[in-house]
Amino acid sequence: MKSICLIGFMGSGKTTIGEAVAKKLDLTFLDTDSEIEKWREFDIPTIFETEGEGRFREYETQVLKKLPFQSAVIATGGGIIEKEENRKWLSEHFFVVYLQTSFDVIQQRLDGDEGRPLWNQELEKKEKLYKERKPKYIECADFILNIRKQSVSEVVDQIVSGI
Ligand code: S3P
């Protein structure tokens, strides 16, 4: 079975949902941000601060290219779809699920979050990023799931029945 890759904006629940899907299907769970942190031995905000976003994106692409094509559930960083190269890789090798969440819900969830460098900026810039990214998520998704008020287990069931 093709690995399942969860994509979506920061705060869309990729890690929580991904872990639950992996548990339900008895598959390995992987998270691109955690893989980068393990490899580079620094957390994401430190990498952004000391090496910059450009370098972070290079690490992200390298990690993406090493992910298993089979039998895993993978949560990706919200910006993985920024590079065309990554979008192509995602759609060619994985079953890609886009967790589509409204900007309002994301805002509520990430209120006060300081662990995400790209969330730590003016509201207008975040809204712009959200709007610009949406078509990129859609472009490489096999399955789009609108996240509204479902529980985690309902979302998991929807993904499992969509595979
Ligand atoms: C980013 C999202 C983060 C992380 C980094 C950059 C982005 O992951 O990769 O801070 O560009 O949207 P989450 O989507 O898990 O927050």
C-alpha cells in the first residue's frame, strides 16, 4: 500500500490525525519536521533563525525524498508544497490527503503559538500565505478532506474509507 502523506496549512492537525491513522492501520508514523530536527539536531525555530527559511526548505526536500513510498503515514510541514519539485514528488509517490481547514479555525488553534516561525508574523501576511498556498495543496492532493467539526476518529475514518 502507498504511504499516506498528509498536507495542509500549519495547525490543520496533520500530526494528530497522522498518528491516529497510523495507529488504526498499524503503519509507521513519520513527520517531516521531526525528521529534520533529528537530522540537524536543532529545532525548527532555531534552524529558521540561524540558517534561514531557504536552507530549511532544502532540508525539507531532502527529507521528503527519503520517505518510504510504502506502508507509512507521513505528516508534512505546511510549506512542503511551496516547491514545484516537492509537489510533483508528492503526487507521484504517495496517496496525498489535504486537510483543508478554514483560516479562522487555524487562527483559533494557533493563538499564542510561538513555535512556528511563519505563524509569528502579521495577520495580513499569514492570510496571504494561506491564500497563496491553497491551490498548491489542491494541485497535489488525491483526496481533500474538509475539516470542520469532526472528531479525530471521524476524520481518521474518512481518510481510511478514502484510501
Ligand atoms: C511551516 C510549517 C511548520 C514547519 C515550519 C514551516 C510552514 O510545520 O515545517 O515551521 O511553512 O508552513 P507545521 O505545518 O506542522 O506547523
